[in-house]
Amino acid sequence: MARYDYVIFDFDGTVVDTGEGIIKSLQYSFEQMGREIPDMSDLKKFIGPPIYYSYTHFYGVSEDEVGEYIRKYRERYKVKGIYECELYDGMKELLSELRSRGVKLGIASSKPEHLIYSVADYLKITDMFDAIVGVKIDDSNHSTKTGLVLDAMKKLGAMDKSRVLMIGDRCFDIDGAAGAGVKSCGALWGYGNEEEFKAHNADFIISLPSDVLSLI
């Protein structure tokens, strides 16, 4: 008998490597706002947390200006950035195998929900998920990861928390799983690292998408 009937994934940095499009759009926002453009390697820390949090906590953007930064970011991202992405190696095969085993699949992401659908449609993976949950376009600084995981569980019909596994590449995913009362798995192929996952008490840490099968 499988240990988990439901697997919920983070999106950016877990299912899809969206880094190029996100980072180039971030650079565009800083340029448009007249700020020094951060290096691409430094901007990687944006991938995972809510965008509102990243601007205000990592770069000291004021509450008064952060909305305009986000608007400029999305100005480029929705036109060009969403297509600067690719599935992680082995991810499509993993999703197919999980579905063949009868596992219900969900996404719980701090990315705006309509953009998750745009990227998933572009990569032709939308139909592989039974539930897709992201933030509403006007709620980027209010939705918590725990809330997103719980919403995904509700859409999946996951009543037994012991049968749910959350997989993500940043500490926010691990904390969100803990808050929802489900097991967590840190994905080393994304933008986090082993130290981060251990510090936040991830239940599992894996190196490759195919490693998920050994947990199921």
C-alpha cells in the first residue's frame, strides 16, 4: 500500500525551472524604478518566497513603492518571462508515473494562480494536476504557504493529512507543510539547499525528481 495518496508540489524551482524569466523580469523592474540592477545570482533568492516579501525584506523596498515594483515586474513577466522556463529533467516522467499509480497531484504556489496556468499550459502539463492553487493577483502579500497547502488539500479532497506529502525547494514550502500538518520533502534540484531544509526540519530531502517514487 502506498504511503501517500496525495502529492502537492511547489511550482517555481520544483516542477518548473522558471528562474530565467523571473530574474530577468526582476532586473527589468529595478531598471524601470531607477534602481541599481542586482546581479542575476543575487536575485535567485526571490524564487520561492512571495514576491512582496522578497522586495521588502531583501532589497528594502518601501511599502509605498513595492506595489509599483511588482507591477513593473509583471509588465515584463506576463509578456515574455513566462516563456523563459523549462521542466526539470525527469519531472514529466515523475508526474506520469505518480498518476499511473493513482496518486492525486496538486500545486500550492505563491505565484499568481493565472500565471501558474499560463506556464503549465505552455509546457502542456496542466492536465497532469488535479488541483492548482496560487495567490490571487491582488493578494500577493497575504496568502501564506500553509493556507495555500490547505487550499490545495481541500481541492484534492485530502481529508487524511497522514496521506499527504508536500514537495518544495525552499524553507517556505517546508514551513507551509508543517503548518498544514503534513509531511514535507526538500527538493535539492531547485533553489534551496540541504542546510536550509535541515534547519526547517524537512521530513525528507531528495536530489532528483525520480527519488520521489521511493517515498511513495
